[in-house]
Amino acid sequence: QVQLVESGGGLVQAGGSLRLSCAASGRTFSSSGMGWFRQGAGKGREFVAAINRSGGSTYYPDSVQGRFTISRDNAKNTVYLQMNSLKPEDTAVYYCAARSTGRWIATRLEEYEYWGQGTQVTVSS
């Protein structure tokens, strides 16, 4: 079992930056693939970023490519999402997710087994 706790959300002006953190419990973190998703008001949950177990592979959708960076520290059982040049359309609840199979990148919700409770990010114009 893996428990995930996100932190670092908040209110920021457009063009600003935030760094989200996701602390994971359990001894399997270093073998787990990790991802970030978000869900805006009235919208479905969408993929934001993913990283494989070693941290050597990452993937982003076009909407955040070049602005967001996912990283991980396996010694600290933590995954991060650095968000720069934030836009009002980035406003959403951001969720951390984990999957047992960590060698490859995963971008679909159903590929992840464990989810955090989410952290709110609000970008004002």
C-alpha cells in the first residue's frame, strides 16, 4: 500500500511559479512510476506529467511542455512538480499518483493505482 500526500499549492499571479511536492509512504517508492494530474472545476482529470522509477524518463502534454518539470528524490520518497509561467487555465486541483510498474512512463488515469488527496492551485489573471 502506498499513501501519497501533496503540498505546495496556493494562489499565484499569472506568470508566477509554484512547486508542488508529493510525499509517499511505503518502501516501494523507488520502484514506482509517478505522475501528476489535474482537475479543473467542471472538467475531467487530465494528465500533467509523468516520471519513471529512475527519474531518467519524463513526459508532458503540449499544454505544459516547457513550463512544468517533474522530478523525484528517491532518498526522500518525494516527487516534485515545478510549475513556471503559470496561466489562469492552469487553475485546478493537482493530484499525485503512483503505479507499481515503474520502468515505463504512463499517461492514463487507469494506469495508476494510488492517488493523493489533491492540492489546489489557483492562478489569478
